[in-house]
Amino acid sequence: MKEESRCSFCVKLFKWFPVLFITAVIGWSYYSYVIQLCFLTVEDMDEKVCYLITYHPLLVLFLWSYWQTIFTDVYSIPKQFKIPAAEFEKLQKEPNEENQRRLLEQLSTDLPVLCRTFSGAIRVCEKCRMIKPDRAHHCSVCGKCVLKMDHHCPWVNNCVSFSNYKFFILFLGYALVYCVFISLTTLQYFIKFWTNNLKGYGKFHILFLFFVAVMFAISLVSLFGFHCYLIIANRSTLESFRPPVFRMGPDKNGFSIGRYQNFIQVFGNDKVKWFLPVHTSLGDGVAFPQRPRDEDTDSLLNPRQHHCEEVGDEEDLSSPEQTSDLLPLQTDLRSTKQQL
Ligand SMILES: [Zn+2]
Ligand SMILES: [Zn+2]
């Protein structure tokens, strides 16, 4: 037992390494920028004050968003989605698929569930023994079902989901602005380094600060751009690879209610709070507005059949979701595809 708890402690500690790494990089960037660049290298007082006055609010917003993304817990699935033990046993013992499906429909009569599996059944998580709310998925790292799950992010050691999606977007945005600001303001001193006009030991900090800021900015621009696209389209990362399935079949735009309204769903109606990492997302994460659909057109196109041919059977799609992000988007997308 002792061995087991020691092991789980080691796993927990290991999961914090990416967060500690990012924190250490931010700490070092503060020392290099404020002490080495602003105090010890920049000679012009106006330039120095201008850099410091812009840098600090930006750093606060960046760290605040990062903190909120890491420490905002995923919202628990409401109790009414839990399948009673007796009913769950009955479900497992039921050999007939049609009867299983009917039982699940009965269990979900009062629940706001619109999404289905590819075979048209109500979605169930066998690990949590509950009916999955729309857009919820089981995260193997967190070990539970997560409302509007986007992906599990090792860089924040948390699931990016309904509860912290806005914070995650702001974190990416502020991190990008932070890196671009550092890159632009260190550029002239980076050039001085190569022309031997920069003296002292601190010049190496400024050199590496420029390199690291540019490297992170390049990684972030694609990831941030991808998530901006997802917000406008009202899709999660998982849904961008596996469209949600409704009664009439899969529909990648099923939750899209117009670009501006999609944005409002994540950022809320209060414009003052749009750029602050405080919770303003609309809804409860359980039920989502759906786009008006033309059912006749849907059934004529028969998208379910078309999609099943494309992606294979449901068994392949039921694996848990985990993706990594921040550093090369390509790796992020590839790993998500593999897991789907
Ligand atoms: Zn689950
Ligand atoms: Zn997770």
C-alpha cells in the first residue's frame, strides 16, 4: 500500500514537470528582460520606462490566465446523468442491442441529450457509469468524464474544457503577445550582440531571450490561430477530428449558431471582461444551443453512412482523449488523430 501511494505521488509529481518548466522559463525571462535588458543594458531613460510600463501589465495578464487555466477544476457532471447501479447491471446483462438502446432512451428521457453514437444510441461512459452529456468525453488522465472536453493539456496539467476554455485561449493569446513584445524590443540589442557593441556577461541572457521568445512565438501563433478558428466555428479540438453525431447523423457544424454568437458562447456578453481571465462563458456546459437544421436535407444526404465509411467503426472512436499542445502544433494534431 505504501509502495503504491509512493508511486502515485511520483506520477503526480511527474505530471507537474511541464508546468514547472514553463514557470522556470517565465521566471528566467523576467530576470533577463527586467534586470539584464532594462536595468543594465538600456541607457535611454524614456525607452527603459516605456519597456517596463508595457511589460509588467502584460506579464500579470499572462500569468493570471495561466494560473486560471491550471487551477480551474473541471466541472462535475450533474448527478442526474449517473445510471443507477441496478439499471447499469441490467444494461450490461442485456444481450440484445435494440433492447439496450431502448433502455438507455428511457433512462435519458428527462436529460438534455441530443448527441448519439455512430450507431444512433445514447452515449454512455462505462467507467463513470453515466450517460454522457452532449460534448462531454472521458479523459483517461483525469480519470473522469469532462464537460465540453477540448483536450488534456500537459503544459497546464489540466483538462482544457468548458470550465477553463476561455482562460486557455487568453493564456495562448497573452503568451503570444508577451513573446512578440520581447522579440521586438530585444531585436536591436540582439543585432548589437553580433556587431560586438554589447558588453558584459548579461549579453548572453539577451541573446537567448530573443531566441526563446521567437521560438515560442512561432509555436504559439499556429496553435492560437487554430483555436481562434475553433471558437468561430464553435468546435472543440476533438470535434474538429470527430464531428458530433445527432439523430440525423454527424454534423461538424451542429453547435455553430453564427460566428459572433459562437464567440459569445465562450467569451460572454460583457465586453469589459472579454480579455480578463474570469469566467464569462455562457451556459452550464451540459446543454448547448444547436443550429437550426433542415432535417429533410440531412436525411437526403445521409451523412452518417458517408462518415462511417470514412472513419471506420465506433469501436475505434471510443478511446479516451489526450492531446498535448503549445509546442509544435503538428505533433498536437498528429497525436489527436492517432487517438481518434
Ligand atoms: Zn467517464
Ligand atoms: Zn484530463
